Amino acid sequence: PTLFVCLAILAQAEWYGPSNSRAPLPASVQKSPAMAKHTKRVGITGKYGTRYGASLRKISKKYEIQQHAKYMCTFCGKETVKRLAGGIWQCKSKTCKKTIAGGCWLLTTGAAATVKATVARLRKAQLGATDK
């Protein structure tokens, strides 16, 4: 090789040092301080990485957000109800501590909300009929 090429190789070897040394990396190789610290879109399903496919991770994200959310307690009115296990929810308020049976991922299921509304409507109609 030419003298210029040899000098370039030597300069590069001196910059990086031997393979076991702690020589600093050039700025273009070092980590940028403006790197992202959080996931941009995937949120809680970032723990799955690229596994299982985007569609399944999107469905899983919906359920995981619902199960980790806090819900309003119907007894004390505070937003402190958290999931203990599948279908078992507990108010974390110091004064309440009620345990509630509910849906697996949500505190109330769609079917339960429908039944509750129907019962309330029928009860209201029955009270209206007895008043007359």
C-alpha cells in the first residue's frame, strides 16, 4: 500500500485503540441524547416486541388498558376500583374496601349494563303504576 493509505490505517488504529481499550467512539457512532424513551404507538404491548403480529397486539392492548384502569366505586363514589383477578374487583379506598364481582376485563360488562338499565326501567314503571 501507499504511504498515504498506511498513515490513514495507523491514524484509525490509534483513534480506536486496541480492541480491549476504552477509547472514545467518534460522535457519529455515539448514542444521541435525543433518543426516544417511550414507545410511540404500541404502549403497554411494547413488552411483546415484534411477536404475535400487529393485529393481535392491538386487540391485546385494548384489554390490557381496560384491566389496568381505575374505575368508579358504586358504593363510595371514588375512582379507586382495581382488578384483583378475572372478574373480581376491589375498591382500594381506605374507608370502603368493598369487593365487587364484575366482568373479566371491565368492571361492568355490556350485558350487565343492559340488565341494570332494564331493571331500573321496569322498577320505575312499576312504581308509576302503583302511584295511580
